[in-house]
Amino acid sequence: MKKILHFFLIFSLLASSAMLSTPRAQACSCVRPGTPAEELEASDVVFSGQVVGIDHATYGYDVTLQVHESWKGEVKGKITVHTGMGGGDCGFNFEQGKDYLVYASQSDENYGVSICGLTGLLADSDTESLGIGQILTQEEDAALKKMNKGLMTGAAVLTLVLFGTLGVLYAPKKGQK
């Protein structure tokens, strides 16, 4: 009888120890999203776009979208948003080649998306409540990139000329210390 009691006691201790050390799963918990206008105000960027790439990140996925129209933020050309893996971490399940309306928030230099907002398939989304967005064609995007490159080159040349001029003006003259 003592052997059975000792066995039961040891088994109970091991079982309770195993239950205490087992990590518990965390479920995604969201507050109900607001109206499109409220979510537009709460988000850092809001845009529609097509998924052109999905890459595994350290945790979750980095999803690259070709922007069609934007309602908030400086969103032109392609943008990458980060999302979790899905399930308990609130990650949004993007699919390659599909069009989405994306409400994203910025954290550090990254944009994040979760299932807790109004991000969804573009065809199922309410874009009328957002009003007219900014539509950027590929030609406009290429022109903007070319203009930015020209501005950066001009700024670099101007900086060199300025420093060269200052160097000549403030260089010690011969015979001066």
C-alpha cells in the first residue's frame, strides 16, 4: 500500500510540475474596429494595393504590395508591411496576387497589419466612406523617382560647391598664420 501511495505522490508531483512549466497559448484579442473614417484617422497609412511578394521574416511575414490608390500617408509605388503568422498572434493572411485595402500602423520604421483592423480584400471593403484617394500611375511613379534622383544629385553638387567656396574664402593666405 505504501508503494502505491509513494508512486501516486511522485506521479502527482511530476504531472503538476509538467503542467506548470508548459507554456500557455495566447489567443488574439481585438477591440472591435471602428468605422472606415475612424480607422483612417487611427492608422498611419491607408491604401489599396496588390500583393506582389510575401517573404518570411524573423517572426511573421513581410508582405510587399504595389500601391494602386492611397488615402493617408506617403504611399507610392511599392510598400512592405509586416504581419504575424496568423492564429493567436493576430497576423493577417495575405495571398499573392490579390488586391487589398490596407490600414497599417507604423512602429519604428516598419508598417504593421493585423486582423484587428479593417484590412481586407479590396472587393469586400468600403472605399466609398474614405472618399477619393490619390491614384499614382506607374509613369508618375517613375517620373517621381527620376525627379528625386535629380534633386539629390543637384543637392550634392551644390554642397560641394558651397564647401569649395568656403574653403577658398577661409583658407589662410600666404604669410598668415
